[in-house]
Amino acid sequence: MKKLIKHKLFILISLGMIWGASFILIKKSLTVFSFSEVALLRLSIAGLVLLPFSIKAMKELTKKELLYLMEPAFIGNGIPAFIFAYSQQYINSNEAAILNSLTPIFTVIISYLFFKAPESKNIIIGIILGFLGSLILIVSSEGNYKVHLLSYLLLILATIMYGFNTNFVKNYCANIKSSYIASISYFIFIFLLPFIVNNNFINKLSNNYFGLLYVLLLGIFCTGLPLIWFNVLLKQVSATYSSYVTYIIPVFAFFWAAIDNEIFTIFHIIAIFLILSGVFIINKKDKIYAPK
């Protein structure tokens, strides 16, 4: 059983299932809390769950290593959490999941531009397909797409951050324990929690138990604990392979969105097909496993 839990394919599929549920949980949490409250609760709850690891990490890690972990804290987790919560006020969870699928494309682009990865002949084709899919999704959105353009662009920015973070952790945090990377990444946000605690916030907590449940599930099972698993995976395989989880996420995100009666159109199908085709092509000749 322990071998299965540590197996890279098992981790990949499990992460896809878990993170696929995060979009609908964000949507449900936003029915009770503001976007900033959802983001900060998500991050701080994850930080509290992983607090024992954080305490141990601060005793064992050097100042340089702790400084390195500020990158996954803000670029890999903090800022994207606020972006997704903000954007999902205006767009459906399935659209957020589709744009999240751009992550592997940016992972490869950033790996090539900043981390000296081998050049791929397929990179241009993959980029074109990925952005064509994104453009179709944005232009075909319900209502006037210009109204929600900022939300779409911010989500694309979040995937760029995810791509950079994946490469950074792989190249600069390889010798740091996965539990330390995850716990320190969220530890900082615990101290920001008092900024949202007021009478209005307390009333929301006391009168909306389902809202509290949604954000607890989001913080514990879709944020804190899975990040440890992802960092375990990242130590076993290449940054590109680990980003393949984005293939799996939309499947489960669409499942939950369908249960919540979100509308699917032919444009959603075309968009996700183009983006994932771009991901496949851009990674076609890359080596799956990291060098030993």
C-alpha cells in the first residue's frame, strides 16, 4: 500500500481528482464569503493543518532555504489563490478549470526560457494551440466577454505563476523535504487571518455552516495536504511530467460542474481539446522522468 501511495502515476491521478474539486468548492464558498475571505481562509487553514511541519522546518532549514520557500509561498500559492477566488466571482468553475490547463504549456515555456531546458521543435505549435483554445473560450463566454476579460487574463497569469513555481521548486528546492515546502508555503498566511475577522465575518461563520464546510474542505483537502503529495511527485519526475496533472483536473472539474448545473457548450469542448492538444504536442518529445 505504501508503495502504491508513493507511485508517481497514482499520485498524479489522485491529485487530479482532488484539485478537480477545488473549482466547485471555490464557487460554493463564494456564496457565503468574499473572494479575499475565501482565498485567505483557504491559505490559512492549510497553514494551520501543516503547522507542525512548519515549526520543525523553521528549526532545521537554513535562512537561504527559507528564503527560497517564499517563492512557492507567494508565486506558487498565495497570489494564485486570490486570483482564482476573484475570477470565479464572474466566470463558471468549468471555465476556470479549462484555463488552468494552460499550466503545462507555461511550465515548458518557462523551463526553456529560464531553466535551460532543451529546446523543443513542437513548442511553437503547442503555444499556438493553447492560446487559440483560450481565445475561443474567452470570446465565446456568456454575455459580453469584455466585461469579464480581466478575470480570464488574471487566470492566465495564475497559470504562468504555477509554471514558474513548478520549475523553481524542481531546480532550487530539490533538497528540501516535501512537507517543509508545503507547510512553509502556507505558514505566512496564518498571520494575515486576523485582518478578515470582524463582526460581519463572525456572523457569516455562525449562520452558514455549509459555507464553513466548503472552505474547510478547500483549505484542508484541496490545498494543504495535496501540496505535500505534489512536491513528493516533483522530486520523482520532471517538472513537465508533474504538470500532466492538468490533463486530469478538468475531467473531475467538469463532473462537479455538471452536478451543479453549469452550462457546457461546444466551445468549451473545442477550447479544452485545443489546450490539451497543445500540452500534448509541446511535451511530445520531452523525457518524462527526471535524470537520476
